[in-house]
Amino acid sequence: MAGTETKPRVATVWLGGCSGCHMSFLDLDERLLDLADKIQLVYSPIADVKEFPQNVDITLVEGAVTNDENEEMAHIIRKHSRYVLSFGDCATTGNVTAMRNRFGTEALIDRAYQELADISNSKPNDHTLIAQLLPQAIPLHHVIRVDAFLHGCPPTPDEIWFAINELLNGRIPVFNTQFLRYG
Amino acid sequence: MAVKTLTINGDQYSAQEGESILAVCRQHHIPIPTLCHLEGLSTVGACRLCVVQIEGNPRLLPACTTKVEEGMIIQTSTPKLEKYRRMIVALLASEGNHVCAVCVANNHCELQDLAYQVGLVRVRYPYLYPDKKLDATHREYVMDHNRCVLCTRCVRVCDEVEGAHVWDVAGRGINCEIVSGLGGNWGDTQTCTECGKCVMVCPTGALFEKGVTVSEMEKKKGFLKYIITARQKKEWISQSE
């Protein structure tokens, strides 16, 4: 494709969330076509790219930081992104992902992998294969510096459209009462 | 009663002796955020959201409990006040378990509204994720301490309006909590009349009716003014709210 090198490089990342924010992103519908003309999507759960690339202009991060893989990824994102946007309530507050925090990771693993197991009730122990839970799921800005926050569970397509366009125009999106919205 | 003249945000106002700064501001549509304050209940000055700056006084004073004085020069909205109010809402958010997305009071919550009002974009403090209880022993209602902001509106409405005094405050500091009876289950109290006033004045989803799910618990606070007006003036004027 001609001229792709000059388009802003955008990434979206899915950390400890339900992917609802990405679903809402896809609900941009026909605006996705406009967006495809304006940007180059260099990393995303909806694009098959294995490594987070360098020199990314804008990264949208969905989800709380809930395991060691998320934590490592957060630092990689920060290192290689000009603007980092907390994308949705889990990234901004911890939200539903952080509801597990008061129970402790042991109780949580027991509940998920043993008490509720139908067939195999073995617990994950090889953390080279499966990420290890952090003691608590925490908001993204408690791990790395975040430039802007997009709230909502999930943010609406209009809010996402506004945030992305502000960032594409070199402005930090400011969410007044119109867009500042939890839940 | 004597009339007091005072300056609020550079404009001159007159007020009755004994009136609070908040009452004067409300009369003149000067916005001041509040949480523990509720028209019809006593004032406790607990939440500190209504703090204002008064010239000559180095301390910030709550508008709800501070009475007007002759010649007072008051500021209700300065960068310092806005910063402090944002800090208060952030601290409230961090010391409870407030998850708007799954809350019965989502979109009908005064804490949520306050977060928007003060522009709380993110909370910098570590969230405490306290292990709080949920009391579902009552036949009609639930008390979820995870969502309680300790405004004590429930305590006051039950004592001052219903006259039952089911609720009270126990513990200190971070261990402070609302208790029913002498600290037992709400459903076991002999004093609760099941009137539901506490549920309706609760600003968050801490007190709610059984059977409601996410975003369904709308609090109707109009009843309070209705009852107070009826008792004081013998006028039974229905409230649309």
C-alpha cells in the first residue's frame, strides 16, 4: 500500500479485560473504513502480529494489569508508544477484573481450577506457559505513565471515535461531562 | 432576625442570621458539591465536599455547618478547593469497593455524579479493596458495606424522621462502619419498621431493594421533603421527584 509509512501507527492491546472494549471498537462499523484510511494498525488482537512493534504513535490498552505477562507488556507498551490511552473502566479503575482482589490469588485459583472443575482439577503451576497472577489486579496507570483515559464499561463507539480523532490530531482527549462516565 | 451581608465569589448577598453558607448558596444557585448533606436531615459536616475558603481564615470550612457572619468574604470555587474536592472523591473511591459496571445504582448514584462533577479522571491512590460484608438478612432490603461511603444519611433519617434508630456508626478510622441494632444482622433487629427511608436517602448502591439488578435501583428522595413539609406546615404537597 502506498504511503502507509506516513500514517500514524496505532496499536490496541488486550490485557486483563473481557474484550468488550474491543467489541465496542469494532462497533465503529463503517467508521472503521475511514479509520483504515487514516491509520496503520500495527498491533492488535484483531491483527495477527506477534511482537509489540517499535515507534507506535498511539496505543489503546484495554483491561487491568492482572498477571506478570500484563505487567511486562505494559512496560513494553510504554517504552514504544508516544501516547498511551487507558481504554475503558478496567484499565482506568481495575473495575470487574479487580473484584477478585479481596479474595487472594490462592483462593481464586482453587475456586476456578478445582472447585468448579468438571473434568481435570489440576492447578496451573508451570508459569513459563501460563502467566502468574499478580497479588492484585491494578489499573494501568498504577504500573506505567498513562496519557489519557477513556472511561466506560465499555466506552461507546462515539467516545472511542472522539478519543482516537483527538489523538490523531495531536491533542490529548479531554473528557468533559459528556464523556466522563464510569460503568 | 438580623440580616447579615456577605460576599460570595465577589458578589454581595444578604442572609438571615443563623443560616448556613450552604443554604445561602443554594438559594442563589451557587453550585457547591455535597454528599452527606440532605435537605430535611440534620447537618454533620462529615464528607467535607462543601468546604469553602473564607478570607482571614487559613482553614477550609464546610459550608453546611458554617453559619453566615457579617462581612464574610467567601470563595466557593478555587483551584485549591477543586483539587481538595477531587481528592475527597478519589479517597472515597479508593477506600471502598465501588464497581459501577455491576452496581445496582449505576447511573443513579450520587458518588458517580460527584466523580463527574469534580472531574475525577483517574484515582492516583492505591485502591484498598477492603474485605467488607454484605447483609442480606432483611426481608425487603440489602446493605452492601462495600458501597457505603459513611455519609450517615441512613442513620439520621432513621433516627430523626422515622424515629426507629436502627442504624448507628461503630468503629474508628478505616474500621468505621454502619451497624444495625447493636451490631447484629439487620434482619434480626426488633426496631426496623421496614419503611425503606434509609434505602431511599442512601446516595450509592449500599442500600437497595431486594430483586433489583444492575442500574435498576433509583432512589426517590422527594418523600423526605413531603414528610417534613407535612409535619411542619400541615401541607400535604406531593412531590414529583
